[in-house]
Amino acid sequence: MTSRLAIGFVLFATLALPWGARAEEAKSFENLPQLVETALTNNPELKASEAQWEMFRNRVVQAGALEDPMLMLKLQNFLIRDPLNSGRDPMSQRVIGISQQLPFWGKRDLKTEVAKQEAEALKWQVEERKLELARMVKETYYQIFMTDKDLEIIGKNIRIMDDFIALAETKYSVGQGAQQDVFKAQTERSKMLSMKITLEQQRRTLQATLNTLLFRPAETPVGSIADFELKPLAWSPEQLRDMAGENRPLLKSVRARIEGGKAGHRLAEKEFFPDVNVSFEYMQRDPAMADPGYDMYALGFTFNLPVQRARRHAMVRDSSAGIAMAEAELNTVNNAINLGIADNLARMEQREKLAGLFKTGIIPQAEQSLESATIGYRVSKVDFLTLLDNRLTLYNLEREYYESLAEYQMRLAQLEALVGKELQE
């Protein structure tokens, strides 16, 4: 009898522990903003995108620059039989000239505008990548939180199963229970150990994923995730859509591509007009054959003839198609943002309600039901399968509670990536 009372006391003490409680020992909690900042600072893929943007930014000056002028030096009309003597023929002359290719008026500005908008689009793609990277860090962070909570719940349930095994063995030893109850409890405990092994592996994988995003060794330890309370979102769908229109980098990138396409379209239309090459030559002459040998000059203008009109019409149609494609992409992105906002808000509302219901109602009730079943089993009014069923019910409810917390935060991270702005402190 003393042994049974001791076992009952231990079991009740285990069940009386707050289901969300953690051990009292000091833990190193990870700081989410610091993790995000580390990823934005160190991630090599982001650095490559920033280098690409810098490359395109430096093309803006190149696009609007004139071609290098051409310098010409030549000996003209010298006699072959006396190749270095300029006094044998009055037409012999030493010539120095320079020429410059000049695009038709407005082409340089349009080329600059096209390059500028290309760089602008890439700049916002870099910002979009930052949003995606922050979202991935946050999602991995809360997946680790959920996995750690699963491990805590598994640990608590293993301790409960140890108490159940001890209780079942005690009842069997005094002839009040079946040996099958002991075997069943041991089997359930083994299942829990198997789940613990799987969760530990999952935790290591998530740790490696987070470290990869932060560009640090995959084996770098990741500390625990602090508990948190859900904060209701204070933004309406209309406000979030307006926020996305103002802040989402992807929208700004597509808009820049549209503006660049329009500039490219105007540039294609100007291809129907000729460019000009301006040249100047100075000819130095020596006196020869009674000719005083006055110096001379030449000034010329050379135009290309834009007669290949089919090619130029194709360039105009090509640029028009590019604009239409970018405008359609803008509508597609806006449509996806609207869907994402509606879907994430609905799922966040669901998870917030479920978390509140689990915390204040269902889980306390399930705890009471398990305590009652435990008391009933001790006095042989409840069979062992009912006791295990109550334990499994509580286990699943606790997991669903923490899953709701983590899912809410992951949906919030997705929503922030959609609108391009932090929504909560």
C-alpha cells in the first residue's frame, strides 16, 4: 500500500506540472532580430545579388556615353619612287584628322534611361531577396520552436509512461491488474522514444538549415526559443494591400521594368532616324613645283541610311511586347499579393482562436480527464486502454497548441514578406 501511494504521489506530481512549463535551468535563448540581421549581413547569395546590382548600376554611365573619337594620321598622295619627299608633288600632304560618332538626338538619354531602370529593377530584386531571406529565417526559427516543444512534450510523456508502467506493475504484483497492461505501457513508451529520436534528427536538420541561411558552419549550436504570446494583428486587408503597393520591392522592380520598357520602346522608334559621324581633317603641305603649298582642311558629315525598316519595325514590336509582358506580370504579382493577404489573415485568425481555445479550455479539461482516469485506474474503475487514450489525447492537444503558435508566427512572417514591412515589434 505504501508503494502504491508513493507511485500515485509521483504520478500526480508529474501531471500537476504546468503543461507549458519549462525547466528552471538557465538557457541561452536565440534572438530572432539578431538572426535576421546576421543572415542579411553574411548570406553569400544576397552578397552576389548586391554585386550584380552594383554591376548594373555602373552600366548607367556607360550606356549614355559617346563612343571614343577616332584619331587619324596619314601621308596622302606621296610618290612611291620618293616616298618621304613631300616637295615632289603639290598634292602630297601630311594629314591629321579626328571624327566622332553622334547618335540621333535623344538616343543617348533614352539608352541611359533604359540602363537606369534595369539597375533600379535589380536594386529592388535585391530588396525582395532580403525579404525572402528574412522570411526563411523566421520560418525556420519557429519550426525549431515547435520541434523543441514537441521534444519537451515527449519528455514529459515518457516520464508519465514511466509512472504508468510502475503503477501497472504494482497492480499486477498484487493481483489487481493484467500483465498485458505492463506490456502495453512499455510499448507506448518505446513509441515515444522512437518519436523522440525522429524529432532530435529533425531538430539537427532545422539547425543546419538556419546556419546555412546565416552562412555559418552547419553544426553551430542553436539555442532555445523563448516562449511568446500571440499578438492580434491590427491591420485590415485594405491597409495591408495599400502597404504592399507602397513597400513591396517586387512591385517596384516590375514597375521599373515597365518604365525601362517604355524608354526602350521610344529608343526603338528613334532607330528610324540616322546617326551622324562628324569628321575634321587638317592637311599640311610643302611648296612643290611652283605651288606655294598652302595648308588645307576638310570637314565632313557621314550619315547611316536607315533603310532596313523591317528590322526596325520588329524592334518596336519587340519592345511593345516586353512592356505588355511586364504589365501582365505586375497584375499577376498584385493578384498573388491579394490572395496571399487573404489566405494568411484567415489562417492566422484560425490559429489565434485555436491557441486561445487550447490554452484556456481544451487542454485544462484534458488534464483533468487524465487525472481522473489515473485515479479511476488506481481503484480499478477504469481500464488501462482508457488511461492511455486520455494520455494520447492530452499529448496531441499540447502539440496542436504549440503548432498553432508556431504556424501563426510563420504566417505572420509570410504576410510581412508579402507587404514588404514589419507588422509587429
